[in-house]
Amino acid sequence: MLDIRQTGPNDWDYVSEGGATIVFSYRGPARPEFSDTVLRLRKVPLHQHNSAKEKSSPGDADKDDPIIDFQTKCLQKVVPSQYLPDLQPVHLEEAWLKDLSGLQNHRRPQNRREVDGIDLERKKGVLATDLVKGTCLSVEIKPKWAFLPSPTHLSKETKSVKTQTCRFCMHSYLKVREGQEAATDYCPLDLFSGDRDRVANAVSGLWKAWVSSNGSINNLKIFACGKAVGPSSVRRMLQDQDPSRSDVESIRQAFVTALTRSLLASPVLNILSVLQRELDPLDIEGLAQLCQRAGGSPSSQLGARCLALPDPDISDWVDFLNTYTSRDKLQLDHANPSLEHLKYYMLAYLLSATFKDCSIFVRMDLLDLSRPNRSEESSSSITVVDLEPKPMQKLAMWKKLDREIAQTYALEVPVTQRKTCVDAQLPQLG
Ligand SMILES: O=P(O)(O)O[C@@H]1[C@@H](OP(=O)(O)O)[C@H](OP(=O)(O)O)[C@H](O)[C@H](OP(=O)(O)O)[C@H]1OP(=O)(O)O
Ligand SMILES: Nc1ncnc2c1ncn2[C@@H]1O[C@H](COP(=O)(O)OP(=O)(O)OP(=O)(O)O)[C@@H](O)[C@H]1O
């Protein structure tokens, strides 16, 4: 296995981070094993008590990151490997990580630095294909939920809102109400529609949120030549950065056109949409009803039996993916789900959640305003990242959040003002 000490901490440059992971790109002398890779490291809260730490991760520090097995043994069965980054484990060392943290911590956003840092105790990290490197534009989109739920198992209170307004748009309403940032002009159902105008509309909505949040919204990140671009530095997205020849509106238009074209040329959004929908045929409401039948305890959120189930391990996931992908898939009657298939439905929901929360990287040429149609000739590629397994304990949280999202929207937004989100895969009435 590769050892990170074969490189120096100053060979790595901060790229970006999420809630759980921080990512650095290799910028050292040419080395086939490390050039073109990023280093993904786990983070820990700054003031985590030792007792909590032991409880949450017994022995985790020495294990390979589960994302590697999950991707190579399971996800590659449903997402062709050309759309996934290469992942491999790498040995870490505490002193090396401390040096890296000392060199790079100032480059992290202030709000992140205040709450967490690199987990210095981990013995293994992940090397992944560097998706921002090179003289190109890398656009990262977190598309979120691709579909409207089937009405079959929805309650009286939620059915009309959940079949009209998508989960993302209702969640955005709740976030704004709670004072958080949200991409209120973006609807994922437009992005996943396959229709040029609707996809362009979705990309415009993402751009608007990116500008108004000063680049901090998590649904759109832009990198040019390996570095994050902010709304005040949009000219860095251009091949020719001559300020006299570029205004922000022309750059926005060129971005929307080029990104829309790349998204439509790739099957990736369709793959994600099909997986999300097929793996969540009951909605969390239908799954909760099934769990309650199993637990025989209608008072508990999800039924005692479901709450007691351990997280799936890699062999559970392999079995599940084998069943899901087998030609003679289980003959499931989603309108009348059987208790016998409870575990299948639970794992399917967890996996659907992974695809609802992943991101995609679109790599394209830098924009060329003097030749706006040039991108018709140029190539682009799309890669899916952040495909992490979700834990069982999330099921109860999702049920609660789903109720809060739908009920708040139903109660507070008058029928005439509710958004109508169009699911392109469903027949449209009228
Ligand atoms: O529930 P959601 O839709 O808000 O998604 C969470 C994300 O929030 P978002 O609304 O995309 O800003 C959230 O994203 P942020 O940390 O807010 O950037 C996480 O991705 C979270 O997953 P996990 O708990 O880290 O495994 C996500 O939780 P999951 O629901 O995917 O478990
Ligand atoms: N292979 C890659 N190449 C370049 N940059 C990457 C790569 N993978 C991730 N990143 C960057 O690092 C960021 C954090 O990675 P990731 O989304 O996997 O972290 P996370 O903590 O799991 O996120 P979240 O909180 O959204 O679940 C990404 O948003 C992206 O900007």
C-alpha cells in the first residue's frame, strides 16, 4: 500500500471540504502514484470528548475507509466505472498530518476551521482521481432528489404537497424560513428532465444561488485550473481573461450553455435518477409503515425491530446489489409490500439516499466568449463523487425531517403559491 510519507506535506494543496471529509490535491514533483490524485481525509469535531470518540469509532482509525469497498464491490455494479473516480487506500502518519494541517489550515473557510479539523489519529486515507486538475473548468453540482414520490403510501396530510412540489424545493423553503442558505431558484426535476430549456433553467438557478451566496452554497462549486472560483473572480473561467472583452452576463450565458450541453451529452444524470427512483419505491412514509408492521409498535417512530437492526456490512451490501441487479429481480409488489422483503426495502432506501446526496463533477474546456459554439466540438466528462453508505440510524431522522418539510410547506404556503415541480418520467395530466 502507498505511504503518504513518500510525499511531503507541502506537496499537497487544499481543494475543498464537506461535512465529513477534507480534500487536498497533489502539486509536488511528478510521481506516477500521486500525480493526478487528491488525498481525502476524514475530519473530527475540534472539541470531541474522548469518550464520545471511542464510542463512535472503535478501531476505525486502522481500517480502510469503507467508501473504497462500497464503491469497488457494490456501486460499480450499478454505475459504470468510467463515471467513478479511482480510489485507493494510503497509509497516514500523525506527525505528517499535523504538518499538513499546520501548512493548510489557514486556507479553509473560517466557519469550518472553528468547528473541525483533520482527524490526526487515522492511519488510512484515500487517494482519488483529481477531478479539478488541469487547464480546464471543473463544475461540481450536488443535484439532490430527482423525482416526485408515488402517492400510494402517502398520508392524507402530505399527499397533495409531496406529489406537486419536490422534496428539494420544499426543503429549501424550510431552510430559508430557518435563516439558512438555499438555492430557491433551482429545481432538481428541471436538471434531471433531459429537456434543454429546463436543464438550462436549472443551471441558471444554481448560478443565481452561487452568486447570491458568494459561492458558499453546496449545490454548485466551480474550479478553474485546479482552484476554486468565486463570483468575484468569474473571469478565471475564461480562456482569454482580457477584461475588456468579457462582462459577467456574457460569462454567465456561456457557462449555462456549455454546462447544459455537457449535462445533456452524458447518461450520468439519467443513471442517478433511475437509481434514486427504483431504490425508493415506497417513500419514507411507506417504509415507516412497513417497519411499524414488523415491530408491532405503532407508537415508536419506525418500529422497534427496524430500529434495532445493525448497519449493513459489506457482505450485506454485496448481497443486496446482487439481488437488485439480478435479471430475475425479486417480484416485489410495491403497492402491497411484504414483511418478508423488509430488509430489502430498508437497504434500498439507504442506497437511494446515497444517490440523493452525491455530487457530480463536470470537466469541460475553459469558456471561450469569442467562439460561443466551439463547445459543440469540445469534449467533456462527468464523474460521480461522495457516494458514501448511509447508516440505519438515519431512517428515523429522515422520517422526522420528511414530516417537518412537508407539513411546514402544506401549512404555510397557500395552495395557489405552491411550486409545481414537473417529474419528466411521470405522465402529465391535462
Ligand atoms: O437530508 P438532506 O437532504 O438535507 O441532506 C444532507 C446534506 O444537506 P443538504 O440539504 O444537501 O445541504 C448534508 O450536506 P451539508 O453537510 O449540509 O453540506 C450532508 O450531505 C448530509 O449527509 P451526511 O449526514 O453528511 O451523511 C445529508 O443528509 P442525508 O439526508 O443525505 O443523510
Ligand atoms: N476526486 C476529487 N477531486 C477533486 N475534488 C474533490 C474530489 N472529491 C471531492 N472533492 C472536493 O472535496 C469536497 C468534499 O468532498 P466530499 O463531498 O466527498 O466530502 P463530504 O464531507 O463527504 O461532503 P458532504 O458533507 O457533502 O457529504 C467536494 O465537495 C469537492 O469539492
